[in-house]
Amino acid sequence: MIGGVLFGCINHFLLLGVSLCATTVGLYLTPFCRTAVLLVVMMSVFGISMGILDTGGNVLILALWGDKGAPHMQALHFSFALGAFLAPLLAKLAWGTTASTQNHTETDFVPLMLNRSSGATSDSLFAAPEDKNLLWAYASIGTYILVVSVFLFGLFCKKQSKQEKAIATAQEARRAKYHWALLCLLFLFFFFYVGAEVTYGSYVFSFATTHVGMKESEAAGLNSIFWGTFAACRGLAIFFATFLQPGTMIVLCNIGSLVSTFFLVLFDKSPLCLWIATSVYGASMAATFPSGISWIEQYTTLTGKSAAFFVIGAALGEMAIPGVIGILQGHYPDLPVVLYTGLGSAMFTAVLFPVMYKLATLPLGHQPKGRKSEDQRALLSSSELNDCEEENEEDDAEKWNEMDFEVVEMSDPVQESGRDTARDTLREPTPEVSDQFLSNAYFSVSSSNSLRNHQDKRD
């Protein structure tokens, strides 16, 4: 919510840069925290920064590329999926060989932790950690984010005017008649989609070990398969988005989610089905979120507040659904509650998207403002062209009338002078007068003939 409000009044690049700087400070200080209160503060800083980044990244891409930014949107969310896949592997490399996990048994580890906690309370608020791998892991990630923030500040200094013009153009482009109704439906859509995604990714390890009876190594591989196919298909979606419409990609993702979760529920005890269906489910969930944002941008312009609204729905689904499902799975361990959640969410999103599509593509009288079909634009152009031609013909006719009137006025005195000259000639015929009479008569006859010819053409 804070990010949505701030993006309406602060430059996007500046706000994202400041947010990542705050994340960098939090990452540098987290290994030195010696009290729970300070650790809570650091985690709160991470939460605020990630919330602003989640809202601001989507809004920035839409402001720069509009409804043509589907590949860029897929690339943004591919980076998230890649980080979700690589972060556990990097953490295992950094902390997998520490002494605390290999040289101590459980009975030896409890007194050791008690001694550390009692010592921590007597020490200062900040102190260097004993595990240097922990320190370097946080420091390296913090430095990486600091470099990214420097690039954002550079873009703020270089392209401030261009970005503001692009945002102003995008905000004035269009606004659907049922703008907030579409946002509310998208709120619900992302609530169940993200909730199901996080629920399955969080509990598939525990479900495989307790319900199916897999070994821990196999269950860990199953978890890696889910996030690996998730990240790989988000990378492929960058290329698919160049020739597939966002609505088509959402339909394909919904079909894949429905089929995979149906087989998961139907063969919940089969390890082979669990491997295959999990990989299909991860691939099907990959492109739904970025495609949903790109799809709604085709019908109504998204501002910072609009993007914050449906991002809040996704965050609430991420927070609420896994917590509720964890409690239910604990109360009913014999039932595949996790799989039921995936199937129920897939059915809900599959039904909800056609409703959103129908609302966004109403007939002409109720269509969103600023969106006309190609035939309507062609007909409008033809009628405007005909009107312009008729106006040009009327203007030409008026000009010819004025010219005719001038010719008539000019020919009358010429004819009068011709007649006067003729009378004078009868009285006093001279060669000069004869020549003048002939030239005047010729000019009068020529003017009359041209006037008559022009009148015939008009008739």
C-alpha cells in the first residue's frame, strides 16, 4: 500500500533506488544483530523494501512499455523465479559445511545454544557473528543489491524527463468503465493463484516425506523440480510473450494447472505421478502472474495505486493460505489437503478468468473508453474522408461562383464599351477605331463562351 501511494508522487527510479539501499543496509546489519528486537526491525525493513519493489517493478515496466511490455514483464518475474531456485543452493554451499551442523549432536547442541543466548543478552546490541560464512553471504548479497541501486539512481539522473512523459502518456491512454471491478476480480485471482503457488512450494517436501513416504533426498529433489520448471518456463515465457497474447498464455496455464492438480489428487500415493505432475504444475504456474498484469493493461491503464491493490491480494494469499493449509494438514494428516488446495485454486482461477474477460470485452456501448475495433476505426475514417470531400466540393463551388460573378461584372462594361465604340465607328470610321472595336468584341465573345462552358460543366 505504501509503495502504491509513493509511486504516484515520487519518481519511480528514485524510489526503487532508495528502497534497495534500505535493503542493503538491512543485509549488512542482519549478521551483527544480537537481539530479537533488532532482528525483527531488519526483517521489517526487508518486508517494506520487497513490497515497494514488487509494486514498483510492475508499474515501471507498464509505464515504460504499456501493453507492449509483456516480454519485459515475463523477464522481471523470471528473475524472481531464478532467485527462488538459486538462493537455497547458494545457502547450502555457504552454510552446508559449518561446524555447528556437523560436529555437534543434538544433546551437545542445546547447551551450546543456551550458552550463546545467555552471552548474547549480556553483550551489546551489535556484535560480529562467529560464523564468517554467514557474514560473507549477507555481505555479498548486500553488495550486489547496492550495485543495482546505483544503476537505478543513474537512470533517475539520466532519463527523468523521458520516464515522466511516458508515465503521463500511459496514464492518459485509457481507463475501463469497470476499472475497479476488474481490479477486484484480479485481486481474487492473484490471491488464490499466489496462495496455491506458495503453499505447494512450501509443503511439497513435507507432503512427500509424510504422505507418500519418500526419502528426504528424493523429496528435496521434488522441491527442486517444482521451482526449476517454474524458473525455466518463466524464462521461456519471455520468448512466447513476443507472439502469444497474455490472455492465451493465461488460458494455457490454467489448463495445465487443472490437469496436473487433478492427477495429483487422483494418484496422490504414486511417486511417479508426483514427479511428473509436480513438474507440469510448476511449469503451468510460471507465466500466470506476469501474464495477468500484461493482460489487464490491454484494457485499462494501471497506476501505482492500482498495481498496489492486486499486489496486496497476492501478498495476502501468500500469507494466509499457506498458514491455514498448514493447520488443516496437521489436523488431517491422512488427507492430501495440500493437493486439494492446488486443485481448488486451479478451478477457481479457471472460472474467474472468463468472467474477467467478459467484463473487459463488453459490446461497443459498454466497452472501455478509448478502445475501438479495427472495423469501427475504418468506418470512422471513411465517413470522415467523405465529409472532407463534400466540404471541398462545396468550397470549390463557392469559389467558382465568386469567379463567375467577377467575370460577369467584368464582361458587362466590356460589352458596353464595345457597343459605344461601335456607334462611334458608324459615325467616324477610322482604322484605329476599327481595330479597337474588333479586339473588344473578340474579348467579350471569349468571356461569354468561357462562362457558358464553365456553366455547362457544372450542370
